[in-house]
Amino acid sequence: MSTLFNQEAGPQPPREVRSAIEVLSLLKNIQQRHDPLTITFTDRTQRFQSFIVKIDTDTKQLWLDEMIPREGDRYAAMGESFRLETWIDGVHIRWQCPGAQTVMLDDAPAYRAAVPQEMIYHQKRGAFRAAVRRSLDVGIGIVHAKRAVSLTGSIMDISATGCKARVAGDCSHQLPPGDEFELSYLQLPDNARSTLTLEVRHATYEAAIDETHIGLRFKQPSPLVQRQIDRFVNFLQREARRLEKDDLF
């Protein structure tokens, strides 16, 4: 018996991000949003705050602002290793840094470090996610308003707040985490095409089946579209319960 839905109320297993493109995309997103970084030095309990002020994609280096409290600058200047972490829309991102070099950037002190080779990406979910059978053929279009990216695929699972989709081929390089696709749409059964903005949470190419699997968040859908999504999720939940009940007899 296969369960078609569940409630993911607890933390999901962390995912290791090792793709250089995805690591750089996450770092750029953190820089552009000016998200604060929490820094903890190895074998020290005190926490410090800083920001990414520059990223060089060619040399694979990044620059951190001075730390708050300023005592953190002394530990960084001593070459101590540290952990960096931040949150983006409920996603916990963290990585290790073996040490940073004190430099001047635009006439201000800063710390230069290597771009990490891997990061930990840990997402928490609190909504029901219902699996979507292939036979339902629930379509999705992932369309960017400014870049020439227009992908079509089908939905693998869906909740009130997001979905997981499959697209044929390797499209992962076109789907950086955090990017928003404002002209996207859903094609739910018995509904007209619903236009909405989709935000990419992650994209992974599955070479064995030649598909890209994409985690997407619904970005402030209209009340009408949200009601359509909620009704469809409720339908999938009822179907799952019915099938599970039938399996008992």
C-alpha cells in the first residue's frame, strides 16, 4: 500500500548542496537580500553577525563585512575557523569556513574567504503535501518575465503553499534558487489555467530518468487561485483516504 499524502510538520532531512552553480546562486541571493549571517567560531559559544558584501564568481571568493560585536574581528584576524548560517523564507542555510583573510575593500576593513564547496540546505514544512498521480496529468508552466526561460512539465506533489514539478531534460542551470517566475501557471483538473508567480526553492537533475525535479513555492497567489489549489489538495487527500480504506479489505 502506498500512502499518497502526509503531513510534514517537522524538520525535513538536510540536503547537501554541492553544485558550484547552486552554491553561488544561494550566496548571491543572500547578498542581494542583505540577509544577516550568524557566525560562530569553532570552540566558542558567542555568536556574531556579518553580511556578504562582495562575491567574485571567477576567483570563487567572497567578502564579509566587519563583525558585530567587534570582538569577532579579532578571532577572524587570528585565522580561526567558523560556521556561517542564515534563513531565507524558512530555509536554514549553513556552511563552514576554514578561515578568512583580513583585507581592505572600498577603504573599509573586510574579510575575504573562499566560496564553500558545499552548503547545508534545510527546509521545514508545515503543510499537507499530496502526491499527484501521473494519470491526472496536472500541468505546470514555469515562465520568467525577463529571461527567456519558459518550461512546461507536470506536478509530482502539491500543498497549499507549493509543489514539486518534473520537467524533461536538464534544466537545473536555468532555475537558480530564489529566482521568481512571474508568468507561470498551473493547469489543474476541471479548472481554467491559473496564472501565478513561482519561486524556485531547489532544482535537481535526475540523470537516470533525464528529468529535472523542481521544488517551487507559490508566491502570493490570488484568492481565486489559492481556493483552486486548496480544493485540489483536499480532493487528493480524500482520494488517498479512500484508497487506503479500500486496501484494508
